[in-house]
Amino acid sequence: MRNDEKHSKDRIAFLEKKLRFTSHLIKQKGREILSNYTITPPQFIALQWLHESGDMTIGELSNKMYLAFSTTTDLVDRMEKNELVVRIRDDQDRRVVHIHLLQEGERIIEEVIEKRQNYLQELLVDFDKEEVDMLSKLLHKLHLQMEQD
């Protein structure tokens, strides 16, 4: 049975709409939280990548963020000016420059993520353990499927 036959078009349309609306609300709340900090949403995303993946080159960060190299360079320039990151030359190849997350960048990203998690915890207060476990399992399964696509 093909996937489009397995699930009705109405059910897929409903899921797409709910995921789109949920994504929008998460992004909106994230921006609201960020408004109390001196970083922009793109800077938050860059700091988050550095926090989760460690040092990387501007090219690697550009690819992760789906931004042009020049746009990412400008972003890193501003973050470096605000002492959130620092450029470090590679010992083996001086042409390679890694972006390193500084303590202030680490502090901001951890605070913002904690506030986002607190927001989610507040939203889930009326969900029982089984519902949260099922939601986690299904979102994980959907995420894995999307990464393989």
C-alpha cells in the first residue's frame, strides 16, 4: 500500500496545518524570549549550533544555517564584537579559522534554552505522563524520518 493511500488527504492536511501553526507559535515565543537579550534570532541559531556541535568553520556554520558565506561572516563579526564567539586559527592549517563559543555566548544560549523548556513544561501541565511519552516518541520518529528524507 502506498503512503498516500494509507493516510487520507484530509488527515495529512490537518497534520501539516497543525505542525505549521505549532512551529509558528514556537518561533514567536522564542523571539519573545530573545527580546530580553542582545542577540538576534539568527545569532541564536548560530550560537545554538556552536553549543551543540562545538567549534566549526564559517563554511560549516553557513551550511548548517542555510546562509550565504558572506551573511554568516557578517553574523560572526557581530557576535565576535559582542564577545559571544572568537575566531581561532587552526594549528595545522593557518588558513582554517574555527568559530569558538565564549562563556557569554554559552551563558545566553543556556538561559534562553532553559526559558524555552520552561515554557514547554508550562504548556504540558495538563498532559499526563503517557501523553508526553507518546508525543516525545512520535516527534522523535517524525524527526528521524525527515532527516532520512
